[in-house]
Amino acid sequence: MATRDEFDYVLPPERIAAQPLAARDASRLLVDHGDRVEHRLTADLADYVRAGDVIVMNDTKVLPSRVRFRRATGGAAEVLLLEPRDDTHDPSGPGQSGNARIWDALVRPSRKLAPGTRVVIGDDLAFVFGDDLGDGRRLVAVESSDLSRALDAHGEMPLPPYLPARIADPSRYQTVYASRPASAAAPTAGLHLTPATLDACEARGARLARVELVVGLDTFRPITVDDLSQHRMHSEYYRVPQASMQACTSAERVIAIGTTTVRALESAATRGELEGRTDLFIRRGYEFKVVDVLMTNFHLPCSTLLVMIDAFVGPRWRELYEIALHEQYRFLSFGDAMLLQHQQ
């Protein structure tokens, strides 16, 4: 039985990257060969790519879904929209098919916004607060004729709590290939990639493919139970285009950019459905069906993402993290990355 303590480690606060580097591809890349490691840059990714590889990226886009406002009493409050309850995942994006929609949201201070309270922000955005869902979540009716435009005007990027409230350039919390605005957090391994890096990979004979996994905050939620089998994953929407899955099936190797890409591909293969909702918890003993190589950032202690890394490379992850800490790598969302080979 795997336990929470097996995935704990000491992460000094100074190793957490508070801001992105000036250049996306200037971040470091720890390349694991199983018996040795190399220290390179993410700009060098093409050096580890060969003809026949398929590189798969999660092209979800982060919504600027944190909205701050003042309550009637003057006190500060905020809503963080997580996911619409009636979402049909229309490619036109959220908020395009009606003036009101029910969302799951995080609300602070929740107890001071009673059910039925209506708050107006600007001339085309209002929130009506509904039931308490537990874990800090509320149902919130969102009123807007064009929610994407309203969030662009009044919202902020929902950065993780270990980062400053704002960054100078919000586009740095988006991948260069981001498409449909839907996620509450970025697929951070992809933040390192540039058009030049992707062009170099294609020049080596690799193909590029896309999937979508709408990232929720629960992806990064720490494990709080001792027995991992008791940890409950909240479901997330995913979509793997038929062409992307066919490319993976015929690939020499499948290189996944980030853990959310792994979840999308492995969910499609495990569930036998190219689109739907997944609560797949990839942990020790899971048999990988699609992914051979993983590029990923360094993750929080006791997180489901770290548990996935353990499933992918085994207990070697701890040695790799110790090397990274010793070599002054930068950790978490704006930090450096590693390139891992699946260990059978």
C-alpha cells in the first residue's frame, strides 16, 4: 500500500520560481537516462527527439477567471470560476450560448456572501451566489452576454497560491499554442516551449499532436489521506482528437508535454473513449498504454502529480529531485523541467 509520506520531500521556499524567466526556453532541462543525467536547456529538446516520435501537447487555455470585487459593506471578496455545470464544451468557448450559466467556483469570504446575494461587476457581468458545495466551493450563477470579454475586462489569471498575486505579463501563464479558454490553471510543462523549439523538433522528424484536458485546481490539490487508495480525484474534461490518437498508435515513441497530457492520453486509452470526463488517478502499479517519454516540471510534495512521476519512473524520482535541488533548479509552475523515460 502506497502512503502519503512516501511522496514527501523538503522543498526550500527559495527553490520555488516566483516569476517566469525572460525567455521561455531559457529554463533548464534535467534529462534522465536511467543511469546518468544531463543538464541542458528546454531549448535543446530537439536533441532528444528522433524521426517517428509524436510530441503531444495539451492546448487548453487558461481563463482569467479570478474576479475581485467589493461587497456591499465595502469588504474585499473574490470569485474564482472553476468549471460550468452545464458545459457542453462548445469550441466557441464558455459564456457564448446564453446570458446566465451555473458554475462551480471558489468564493472568498464564502460565509459573508449568503445564497441569493447578487453582485454586479461592470456593465456586463454579475454573480448570484448559490449553494455551498464543501471544500470552499459554491454554486454561482454567472450573468453575462459575453463572458470571455467580461473576464478579459475584469478577471485575472488564477495563479497558484505559492505565486505572487499577479505577474507582469499574463501571457507567460499561457502556452504559445493555447486554444480554447477553459482551464483554471496552466499545463505548465508547455510554458517552456517556443515556436522555434517546436520547429526544431519537427525538423528532426517528429510530429506534433494536440489534446485538450481542462485543468482544474484539484489537479494540484495536495493528498491529505495516508492511504493513496482513499484519495478522491475530481473529474476533468478531456478530448483526444482521432488524428492525435492515430498518430500515437503509429508512433515510434510518444512524448507527452506535461502530466495533463498524460492524463488525457491515458484516460482515452483506459476508458476507450476519446472524449469525456476522467477521474483517473495514475499511481504505482498503473500500466502506461500510450506515453513513453514525459517532459514535466518539478512538483509539490505529496501531490498527485508527484505520484504520477513515481508510477512513470519508479523510486528514482527521489534521486532526481535531490539532484535538482542540489543543482539549484527552479521548482513548480514557473520553474525548470525534466525529461523522463518510462521505466517498465
